[in-house]
Amino acid sequence: QVQLVESGGGLVQPGGSLRLSCAASGIAFRLYAMGWYRQAPGKERELVATITTGGSANYADSVKGRFTISRDNAKNTLYLQMNSLKPEDTAVYYCTPTATVYWGRGTRVTVSS
């Protein structure tokens, strides 16, 4: 049974930082490219960042230079370091092995003063 558990969200002021984690089980984590998506209130889910099995990363233009995706295959864990947060980053953040139907339940990030 595949499980993806996101954590690390919360309330942060503009300009602040958060580090999200996604613990994966039930899959051969190291064999999958992984991605972070987010869904803001009233909007569609959008891609934030992806990372290949080899560690190559790609980012949405809106987060480039502020967010960093990484993975620890030994811990079956995906990370998203988010710096210089903006109110428009407010959303529920989800992780997924790319090109699969598996999703976590998400972790909520709220950027507000």
C-alpha cells in the first residue's frame, strides 16, 4: 500500500521560510521521479517542482530561486525548502511520484502577516 505523508506546513510571515517533508512508503522511492504540487483556494492544482531519480530539479517560474527540492533515498523522503515566502505561496502542498496516481493528503502553508 502506497503512502505519502506530507508535513512541515504552517503559518509563516512574508519573507519567512518553511521546510516541507514527504515520507513515502510502499514504493521503491529511489526509482521514481518525484514532484511537489500545490493548490491554492479556488484555484487548480499546479506544479511547483520536480526532481529526477538522479537528483536533477526543475521549478515553476513562480518559485525559481526561492524554493529548493531535494530527496533522501535512504530515508524515502522528499523535501521542499521554501524561502522568501510570499502571500501568493499560500496553498495546500502535495507530493507525488510523477506519472502515477498516488497523492498524499497535503500540508497547508499559509503566508500572512
